[in-house]
Amino acid sequence: MNTETNSWVEVRGVRIGEGIPKICVPIVGKTIDEILNQAKHICEIGADVVEWRVDWFEEVKNYESVENAAKQLRDILGETPILFTFRTAKEGGERTIELDEYVELNEKIAKSGYVDIVDVEAFTGDTYVEKVIKTAHECGVKVIASNHDFRKTLPKEELITRMRKMQELGADIPKIAVMPQSTEDLLALLSATEEMRRCYADRPVITMSMAGTGVLSRMCGEVFGSALTFGAAGKVSAPGQIDVEDLRMVLGIIHKS
């Protein structure tokens, strides 16, 4: 049984997994201008972490353009941690990518020095995932291992098994996002989160139940053990995301209690 329930990961002074859940705001621009304008807007409203959803970027196949955009994002965002995510179509993203290209993209950006965390889809294949994690860690970059199901919610036991697998692969933060078909599904996700944190986790975990039924999961992470939640500053990157200001208010109310 795990007793280290307060384990955290520190990125540019932000301790993910300590205290109030951190708010991550996604950038989903298609062009460099859209991306940078969204970054400037996020600076105005505030975020603990910014996720660049690079699968939205129309020049994503040109690595020089990706690195140039990352450099400009770093210039704008300063010390705000940047999470780099290519979400594949099979897990709800905007486009497909060959596995070798996927690994190469994540490895190159980790080596660039412009991002602090990379997201790797945990069930891409152990060899590919471990390769990204190894390279990222060699570069001082943290890794979120993720799994998204936009159709259903797996049973509680399977959710826990998947998060434990991510931990075993060496990811710094396991992440699970599921689609509820009922309130029972929401309860399964929350229960899995609580049990994972209490019994197995030696690092932070991120979980969420999507769409309207799952909104509660985005707000109650401090109670059940999810260390970070995603808020919207304009266009959402997943169903059920809450406006940043509303989210910050609710998280604050729960934290005070």
C-alpha cells in the first residue's frame, strides 16, 4: 500500500500534485499567429501550465516550424510551464501520424529546451513510449503518459491497471480521460482516482471524466486525487472543459473547505 500520497512533480516552480489542483489551459491554434495570440491571452488570464496541442498546427509536419513556434511560445509565456502534446486521431486528436514520426517529434522537441513536459500516449507501444520517456528525462523534460477514450468509461479496476502501467513505464504523471455514459461511470472514474492515489501512486495522477456528466471530475481533484485540471480560455480542446475563471473560483472554494 502506498503511503506517499503527497508526492509532487515540480516544473519551473509549479508543484503538480501539491495543494490545490493546477490549471492547464490548451492552445489549439492552426497558424502561428493564432497560437501566439492565444498564448498572449492566456498570459492575461493566468494559468499554471499551458498545453500546446501541436496536432492542431497546420505546419506540424515541418519540424523547423514547430521549433520556431515553440521558441516564440517560450518567449511569450516566460516561466509558465509548457506541455507539448500531439494528440493522435485515435485518441481524439486532429490528425494521424506514423509511429516513428511521433517518437521523433517528441524527442526533438524535448531536446530543444523550449518545452517542460511532453505527453506520450501510453498505449502507443511500450518500446516507443519508453524511448520518448528516456530521451525526455535525459533532457530534463517531464513526461505525462496519457490514455483517452471518447466513447466509454472502462471499469474501475481497468482504469487503475492502466494508471499503474503508466507508472511502471516511467512516466512522471499518469493521465486518464474517459467518456461517461452514466453517473455510474463518473463515480467509477472518481473511485479509481482515489484508490490509485491511496494505494498505488508514488507520483501525481491526472484523471477526468468528459462532457457534461463528467464536469464534476474537473473540479474535485483535490478531494479524489487528480493533480491537474484543464480549463478553457476560448476554444476547448475536449468536451466538458470549463472556463478558466469559473474553474479557478470552484477550485478555490473546495480548497478553503
